[in-house]
Amino acid sequence: MKIVVSAQVDAPLADVWSAYTTPADIVNWNSASDDWCTRWATVDLRVGGEFCARMEARDGSVGFDFTGTYSVVEPMTLIEYHCWDRHVRVDFEAQEAAAVVVRVSFDPEDENPLELQRQGWQAILDNFARYVAAKS
């Protein structure tokens, strides 16, 4: 079973792709709530390349490295990666009038309820959409 979240981003495809794959942008949108943040990020966007986003509570009480390895990279179309033995797929679908639908499907983990996972990933994607639209 996969969990799927999506958002329409009101920006050109090149801007959406760049913001999703550039560390300086990732730190601005990669959090599910205001009490969390991404302190830093690295991206080696190629098949076999790795990424890491340091996600922490703003008060510094807890944090973790969200890491993975890219298995598919089709510029401005598709990214697939593995993290923690889970598969994630990110599709970028250009729409009319400079908009892009970003769809993320992922294998759930066993620690948290499915709905909580869906809500968290949706919140991050919604932050992404707002960030890119405001930046464009």
C-alpha cells in the first residue's frame, strides 16, 4: 500500500523543479509544522546520489536526518528514491498557465498511524507549494 499526497504549485515547471532539488530552497519549505524546521540540506541529484535534510524541532529538543539515495532522476518529470528501506516517488506534471501538480507517493512506516503520515507529508508539500508560488 502506498500513501499519496499532491499539491498544485502555481509556478513554472523549471522553478518548481529547482525549488524541490536545491538545498537553499529546501530549508525554507521542508517542515510539517511551524515548530519544526530543516536546518540544512544536501543534494547529489543523480542516480546513486544521496540527499540529507536535517529536520529538528525549533527548540532543539529533537531532530533527525532525513536521508536517502536517488534511484531514478528524470529532470523536471520524476524523482524516485529510497530512504529507511522505503520507496518514494515524486512526479512533476506541468499544467496549463504555469502551474505544476506535484504528486508524492510513498511506502508508509510502521511507527505512526497512516493518516498521521499522510497529513505530515501533505503539510510539507503544501508548504512547498506556498513557498514556490511566493518566490516565483
